[in-house]
Amino acid sequence: MEKSVHPRAAYKLKADAPDDAIETLSKNMIVPLLEKLLADGTSHEYEIDTLAIHTEAPGTFYIFYLAANAEGIDKAQAAVREAVKANPLHGSAFDSMTDYTGHRDFLARTNATYK
């Protein structure tokens, strides 16, 4: 088992966001970035999760990834900044669909097995 860090961010869609907002953001922005982090070894796993049972506000979604250490988190955050800098429309699209008043970040340290 390896010690790893598991960042999570929780977001809530705006009431007027399109029905396919999470799918659109995932396909065009989130997944390509997370796949790049996976390919270069910055992360070892990622998820984009929605609620099956609404214990939180409807429209809530989570972005998770697993990094080996704190340097992986720093590298991931730098990659997000670079991606938005390279394509400012991504940041604008994300901002237009999400309500940041309910945004939460979470960081856990975990024992994980990955190959």
C-alpha cells in the first residue's frame, strides 16, 4: 500500500445551467485535463461523480483525483491554471454553469493500492 492524497472538489450547477452541463463540462474540459494528469503520472485515478440520491442540493457534482503526494496536487493545480490560460473559454464556460457559493474542497490522506 502506498500513502496517497485524495483531493475532492464539490460544485453546484446554477439553476439555469443546461441539463447536460456536467456532461458538456466533463467531455470538453475536465476529462481531457484529468486524462493528461493520469498519462503523465501526476494522478493515479480520477472520478467525476454526481448524486444518485440527493443528500446535497440537486445539481451537485464532485471532481476527485488520487495523487501520490503533495507535489502531485501542486502539479495538478498548475495544470488547471495553464489549461484555463491556454483556453480562457473553458474557465468562462465552467463559471457560467456553476454556482461557487456552495463550492467546497476536501483533502484526505489515504492508503491506496494502484498499479
